[in-house]
Amino acid sequence: MWQPWRHELADQERLVKNLIELIRIDSPSGEEDAIDAEVSSRLEFLGLTVFHDSYNNVIAKLPGQGSPLLLSAHLDTVEPGRGINPVVDGKVLRSDGSTILGGDCKAGVAIVLEGLEATMESGDGNRAIEVVFTRHEEGGLVGAHHLDFSMVSAKEGIVFDGEGPPNRIILSAPSQNVVTAEITGRAAHAGLEPEKGISALLIASEILGRLPLGRIDHETTANIGWLKGGLKRN
């Protein structure tokens, strides 16, 4: 029975080479077409059937034994992530310092591709596999929220987008709730009739002064991210 997947099957030199090639493809959030084309081509070369949902997330399937296992990572990177020049420094892969490296999440994509290729080379058979590479993760899991789950049948999976040693399994992660408020005041001439005006900024400041901010409890923090108002001073 195939075991996902034995580390001795992986080709480290090939893994690093593929990772560097993927890193050199610019893919900031919202601009994933080039990396999409590359990974789709590689998946098809490995014998997977590749689909795209309406958001252009990559979904690929490989027949095999048993119920399918989902392998997933995301295609986009944060800025500054254009023209990345990866540098091998001993056993560490770095950027040249002018950009991010893009290991988040190109490393995850490279691991999935290497795992598939190494398993097929072993000739021991494989479990049925479904691969999902999502877009625009860095903007707030946008691709995952738009993923067409009717195209995915796997009930269990592994997302290769974590930190720490390889044997660390992350079962949960932080989330963010954003509240946006628009406060409308009443305009009045600041010199002739200020009494008739209502300051939206003053109302906002009174509200913000009552909100619990900073560390709320052992797993919750809150902050004010952005405040804008007024037309001009008088």
C-alpha cells in the first residue's frame, strides 16, 4: 500500500532546482497567470488531468488506490516579489535582499510537484490524488473562498503552507475579522455657523475611545487600521 510519501524517494537536487525555477516566475496576488501556466503544464506532464474553476484556481486529479487525498498550496506571493533572484547560501535558499524569497508558498508548490514525481518514479503505485493550487491567498484566502468544491471529492487533505520543522502539523491558524464603518456628519461654515455642524471625526473619535483595543484575551487582539475624514481645515 502506498504511503504518502517516503522522504527517501524525493530527489533533493531536483526539488531545489524546481523551487528556484518557480520562485523566478513573478506571481504577486492577482497576477498568477504565468505561474498557473507553468504548474498546469508540469501537472499534465506528470499524468494528472488539469481543470480550472470559475476563479481560475488550478484543480488536478490523478487516479489511484482508495479515496483521494487532497494536496494544496497557493500560487501567489506578497510584494516586493517581482524579479526575485534566489541565492543558494550553503544549505539555505535566500533572496538577494532586494525582494522577498517567495518561499510562501512556492516551497509548498514545489513539494507537491516533487512528491508526485518521486512517487511515480518509485513504481509502487499511488493513492488517488487531487491537487488544488489556489490564487490570491495573500489577499485574504480569496481563491479558497471562491474554490468550486463541487470539483473536489477528497474528504481529507494536506495544505503545504506552514512554518517550522517538516514534522510539525498545523491544525488551526489565525483569522481576521474586519469592520468598516462610515460616519456622516453635517456640513456647516466653520466661521459663520459652526453651531449647525456635526463633526463626523469627533463622533468617530468618541466611538474609538470606547472600543477595547490591544490584547483582548489570550488569542485575540484588536486595532484601528485606517481612519480618514474631512475635506479641509478652516
